[in-house]
Amino acid sequence: MTLLITGGTGFLGQAVTKYVLANTDLDVIVFSRDEYKQWIMQSEINNPRVTYMLGDLRDRNRVFEAVSWADYCIHGGALKHVWAGEQHPWEVIQTNIHGTKNVVDACNEYDCKMVLVSSDKAVEPMNLYGCTKMAAEALTLNGNQRVVRYGNVFGSRGSVLHKFNEWVAKGHSFKITDMRMTRFVITIDEAVKLVLQTLDKPPKSLNIPTLPAMRIVDLAKAFDPDAVIDEIGIFPGEKLHESLSLTQSSEDARKLTVDEIKELIRESI
């Protein structure tokens, strides 16, 4: 049995690969378009059960070829930065919507169980990225496949945590858009298990966990209690508070304490 992971060189894809190799008998296909990231990942995870496959989600024939070898598919490949959607909308639409349609169609053609990894930004979206994830969810559920939706993975590549680390090293102040801003948070271990559990859900399942949230300013205080914080104003397309569903807002969710955030930081660094 084989698991295909699109966007497999990403933070989640690497964590899923390691977990699957350690805890299951599944083989893994890592599918992504970045040859350098594949080379780096292969140097760390060089295992005969892992096949590295270069390809683009927009290339329908290549997607079908990849899926033809798989029994399960975790579709994590996407362009994920809000700014990219605002500046390069057609690129994000092609990858996140057309690419998802290719994966859904291929999985249905080859009877492959699929889960789309979605985002809280798909709920009442205020930016193009969120709109593309909302559309991807609709395509996936309409295609009798499964969706898992969660918030920010703590410590993921490109997260604010890495920015804080960089600013501390350089002696810079912490730049926070708004002191009131909150975000849902999930650890990478929790995310991996949640995604794999969703594969066992019935077709058309939308799996939404109940998650805690944190204030970004509390994350800054946990990272460096002496940090100077500059409030710079909210960016276009950003929300003060995200939602996992119409009834589950990060504004109303249980807030992690500074001590709890410190523990997450220790586990992530």
C-alpha cells in the first residue's frame, strides 16, 4: 500500500513521511515541484520505501501518473502565502483550484482515498488565498473525498516564530500588526495524526478539530519578555481573528497562556 503526499517536501509532508515510516508499513511518494527541496529531504530521509517524484499540480497528466501508484493521497500542495494571492492571483488560482481538481479527478479515477489539507482562512475568506482554499474544499467534497481544516501549525517554516528568532538575533524590535490579533494553533504532531485520521473518515467528510488560540502579542512575550514591540497595522487581506467554522472563532476560543506558549516554543526549537 502506498501513500502519495502532494507538497511532500513541506513542513507537514516531511513530518507525515517520518511518522508513516516509523509507525506503518506504507510506502510513500513525495510529490513536489522543487528539486532542491527534494534533494535536501532525500539527504535526510533516504529510505527505500520513499519515492521522490518531481511534478506540478497544474500538470494533469503528471498528477494522474502519480496517483496511479497510490492507495491514499494527502493533498497538501498549495501556494499558501496571503501576499502571493494578492500579488499573483492567477498563479494561486491555477495551483490551489485547478491543481486540486486534477488531484480529485485522479483519485476518483484510480479509487484512491484522498484528504485535502485546508485552512481556517477558507471560512468567510477576506483574501484570494482563502477563497482558493474554500473553492478547493468544495471541489474535494463534491468529488466524494475528504477535507481536514485547521489553523496555524506551530513552528512551521516561514511562521512568525522564525521571524521572532531572526529579530532577537539581530536585536530588532518585534513588529506585530495588531495587539488584539489571535490565531488558532496546532502542533505538528497533532496535525499529522489529524490528517491521517481523516483518511479513515467516510467520503464527503469535513474534519474540523476544536483548537486553542493564542494572541500573537503573547507569543512575542513568551519568546522574549524584554522585547520591544512595534504595532505596525493590519495588512490587506488579514483578519484580526480567524474562524474554523461559522461558530468557532479564534477570538472566542480558549487562549493559550504565556507559560503554555513557552512550552510549545521549547518543543519546537
